[in-house]
Amino acid sequence: MLKAVILIGGPQKGTRFRPLSFEVPKPLFPVAGVPMIQHHIEACAQVPGMQEILLIGFYQPDEPLTRFLEAAQQEFNLPVRYLQEFAPLGTGGGLYHFRDQILAGGPEAFFVLNADVCSDFPLSAMLDAYRHQPHPFLLLGTTANRTQSLNYGCIVENPQTHEVLHYVEKPSTFVSDIINCGIYLFSPEALKPLRDVFQRNQQDGQLEDSSGLWPGAGTIRLEQDVFSALAGQGQIYVHLTDGIWSQIKSAGSALYASRLYLGQYQLTHPERLAKHTPGGPRIRDMV
């Protein structure tokens, strides 16, 4: 069996998405006609063996989010649950905090997806790669030009084995044209390094000075605390894709993501595309 976790963040994040996020939580903002995270849920629901989809974040479980979860469960016939963090815990803290619920039932592996990405989500291909060569961490990567790469996590791989030899989050100089897509497949063993970070944070907290700036043991950053630390140790691998991908960090990037998704709809969701009707507006085909 498999599970999926979608990291949706919270209202303290996504400030670049304002003022649109004042009216609707960013994960529910419509992209190509449906809530942003519906694209993620649809992709996860299509993977054979998927048993449960968990959303982790620190939004209050308000009426729009509750309605969306209820509708998603009915549409995809899968449990879709929201787990609310007690505080912002970073990209990895929620995974560790809710580890018992993620591992309940003994999943073979679990996907982890950042909510603010647009992709065709090659999850089945990632699963095939994982089963062919199981390792704790499998990252989805794509290529970018030298300038663009500085805005993302950069991956240096062994081109023969695809092991991640080096990982740098938003480097100041060029490191690699392979970037992290924010879409992962983790084995249950992947939670052990998160436990090590948590325990190390606890020790650091005991040495906290009077400034009160220590973020807390529960805050774990997957990129800096795990990927950078474990690169080159035979635990992290990358699966490269040439499919569509972009981040959704601002209103402008949501428009670009809509364009990418709409370009796929002719094959994936033709029912969502407008049709020519007598006396209606002229509809131009996507190029």
C-alpha cells in the first residue's frame, strides 16, 4: 500500500500571493479551473495501491477547507484528511510530528508533494524507479538554465546511478542545472534522519541563549537539514523528468501554471475545456 502527503503550509507563508490569498487560502486558489491542490490529489488517486492522502499544514480547518476535503473524498473514493500542525514546523517537521499517522497500516512508501508546485506529477514513474532501486529518499528533478537554477534547490547527481552527490538550497553561485521539483517518494526509513534532526534540535534547545530565537525542536527543513546533510551517502536519489513543472509563488506564476495545465487538458481533462457554441464567444485552440 501507498500513501501521499501534501504540504500546504499556512497563512504565515505565501505572502507573495497576496492580495488573492486574503479571500481564499492559497492551496484552494483556482488554477486551471480547480483548486490548486486538486491537481495533486487527482495525480495521487491515480497511483495503484494508494490508500490515503494526508494534508499537513497550519491553516485553521475552516469551512472552505472542510468542504473541499469532503468533496475530494467523495470524488476520488479515498480518505483525504487534514492534519493541523500546532505551529509552523518547516517542510519536514510535520512529517516527523505526524509520523505515526503516516506509517499507520504499514505503507510500502509515501509520496510527499509541496502544494505550491504545478506538474504533470509522474508519480507512477517515480514508483517504478523506487521499486527498481529502493532508497530512503527519491527526489523528482528537472533542468533549468544557469540563472534560474539559483532560485531553487540544486542537485549534483551521479549520471550513471542517479545518486544525489551534493545538494544546495538556493546557492549564490551556479552549482547544477538539475533542480528540486518539491515532489518526493520516501520509504518509511526516511523518517529516521528526521528523528535525528529532531533530537539534535532538542540538544541545541538546551543551549538556547536568552535571545529566544531558537525555532524549536519540531522545526525541520527537508532541504537544508536532511538533503544537504545526507547527499553523497547513498540515501538520496533523483528521478529526472522532462514534463511540465513550475512553482506557484505569486499571482503571476498562477497564471503561468494555469497555462501549463490547460495545455494538458486536451489529453487529461477535455471535459474542462470550453466548447464552441452557436452565438458564443470564439474560442482559440491552445498552441
